[in-house]
Amino acid sequence: MFLIKNVEELNDLFLRNSEMYLLLNEKDRKTFYDFTNTLNKFGNLKPLWSFLLLQENNYSIEITWRLHSQQIIDFAEFISRYKWDPDEIITTLLSLSESKDELHQIILTDLFISLLLLLSGEPNTHFNSHLRIIQQFLIHSSSLIMKNPDAWIYLKRVKCSPLCIKSTAKRMFKIMLKNMLATDLNYYLDVAYEEYRMYKTSESIYRMLEMMLDLLDENIIFSLIQNVIFEMPNKANWKMILSLITVFVKTKSQQSHKLKLKFEHLLNHTLSKSELNDEFTLCKATLLVFRHCCLDIGLWSEYRRWYSSYKPSVETAQNFYKLLTHLIPYDLPAALASHTNTQPTLTESCVAIQNTYVKVAREQLVKINKGQDTMGLFKDYDDTENRHEADVVKVLESYKKTGQVMRVVLEASVFRKTYFVNTFLKTLMDPHMQDDQIRCEFIEKLNDINKIPNSIYTKWKNESRSKYF
């Protein structure tokens, strides 16, 4: 019969590590390692179960993990046998997910996968509390990742584990994406519609979505986006919606047109079935996801091709132009220009509303081009800011980080040429501005892609030389 030796020393070890989130120090780790080796040698677990019961669940998660990893007591059995508080377990697992410590990540991966294995078996009410832990952890982890994008790394470990089968990982990613799309980040539909061409997916979120999309097809992505749009179009996480579409198109180009067709069908369905109210919320949301998909596939030329060949029903066409008319004050110049060039051929009953829209949209384009001195590239300015100088600062900050010219600048060079040349370039190339390296590199970049008229570039070059000679 095996009795626990040095029980006082072991008890002191547990007292020192009574908080679940703590890791053992090297001395305690060696002591516990010797203890577990002895357990494995004798194979009698009853003294251990009694000892753990006396601790009242007050001990480090590392102790649990070491017993689990050495196949002494499975983590799922810990939860059942010792009636652990699910909320405390969830909180501890979440703290591990945010940690960059290698051991924290290993512990989280091993313990969480042991719970995920329960998803691959037959339903069993005995594991209801375990499944609740999985679900709540994934929900809260989704929110944490939205606020701290680097916290997703544990998912890569889980997905790569030989114990995590594809169907389980797929189910897990669907749960997480569903919650991510509904996480409130204060980036709502109205903001997204005006700023979607300026939004850029962070590298960390891009890599996470790329990993998830390895297991998810266009049907799942469409279903997730459709559901969140219909449930909460205004309050959805539009950053995540835009990012999900972008990453899907970039990583699954062969399936991107299938996704585009699904969004087009959704737009037409919404337009044909909706009783348009003053806010046009649902139609505006479906138009945004469809347009964003088009732009990710082939920029504005892809959207213009679709628009020029659009063949909606009479009711759909009438609602479509009512929607576009409502959106004129908020639409980008590039969108207005796409709608005022080649027109789709519609039935005679729709021509009047189409012509009315085109007339007002063209007037808006003229107004934008003439009113460039009171309108910048962006929407969010402080009252005290000179918006044109603020534009240059934001554009240069973006260029410094990415080495790329922002899309909003490229689009302004085409669709707001008067503003771009007379205001933006004039401010950017002002000889009185400080001649820092990033600004000069950016100007040279614009010149290399033929966005600066020769006369303006030559003048700037001569004025730059005159400062030093």
C-alpha cells in the first residue's frame, strides 16, 4: 500500500501555489515531479484523491496539467470529481490565452484540447458542465482577441495538434467567428459605410482568419455574415465583417466569385422584400458587403462591370435607386462615378427614377470637386485641425508603416482630381514644410506611379534644391 511520503512538504507546496493562475517555481516543480513519478510507480491513486480533496480546489493550474499530462488524472475528470467552479476555470484559461509565456500556452493547449475531444463523441449529459466551459471560453476568448489580436496564437497550437480533428476545429472556428462578428467595437454600419476604403485589416487578425478559412468555405462565411447582418445590422462588428471578406477573397480567389454571387443574391433579395424605411439599414448593409467583395476582387472596375450589366426586377430596381439616392451624401466619389457612367438597361417604368438618381449623383460629384477646400480625405477631424495638413499627416503615417500609398489617395487622384492636385499635392509639396525623409520618399513614390503632374514635380524638385544651394 502506497502512502504519501513527505506530506508536510507537499502540503506546503500546495499552500505556496494556492492560486489557480500561478506557475510553480523550479524547486516546487522538481518536488512535484518526484511525487508524480512515485505515483506512477505504485499506481495507487486513492491517497492522491483524498489529498486533493483536502485542498478544496485551491492549487495551481500547472499541478492539474502535470497530473493530466502524465495520465494520472484527466482534466475532464478533475472537473467532475472535484466539482470545480466553471467560471474560475474559464477565467484561468482566458488568462493563459493572453500570456506570451511558452509554458502558459502549452498548458492551455493541452487542457483545452482534452475538453474539445468531448465534442467529437456522442452527446452525454455527464459532460454538460465541460461543454459549457468550452462554449463560454470560446465566446469570451473571441471578445479578447478583438481587443488584443495577438491573443489568438493558442488557436494555431490547438488546430495543429494531432488530437484535434478537422470537424472539431471547424466547429470551434464557427463558434468563434459568430461571436467575433457580433462583438461591439463601436465600429457600426454608418461609420463602416463611409470609411470602408480606409479600413485595413491588422496583420495579426489577417493571419488568424487565414488559418480559420483553411477549414471554412464560402457557404459558411456567407451564412455567418448573413446571420449577423439580419440580426444586428447597425451594431455588428463591421471591422470583422470587412476583414473576413477581404481575407477570404485574398486567400481563396477561386471561391471569391461564388461568395460575390451569394452577396449579390442577398442584396437583390433584401431590396425586393424590404419595405424601405428612412434609414435603409438592411439594404445599406447588404450593399456594403457586396460592394466590398467586388472591390477586393477587382477594385472599382469589378464593381462598374457588375453595375453596367445589372438586370434587376422592376421592384428591385426602384428600391435600389431609392437606396442609392438616400446614400448620395455618404457615398465615395468613386462609387458615384461608377453609377454615373455606363447605365444598366432597365424597363421603361424604372428609367425615370434612374435618371433622377444619375442627375443628383452628378451634381454631388461636381459639388465635391468644387468644394475641395472644405472637404478632406477623411471624416474624423478635430475642430482645431487644418484638415488638409491632417490629411497629409495621416497619409504619411500610413506610408511609414506599410510602404504603400493608401487607397483613398489613389482614388482621390482619379475621382477627385481637382482636389488632389490643387489641395492635397499643394499641401504635401509645400516648400515651407519640413523636408523629412518619409515625406520625400512618399512624393517620389507618387511621381513614380504618375500621380504628380510633371510641372508640379519639377517645381518641387527645384525648390528643394534651392534650400541647400
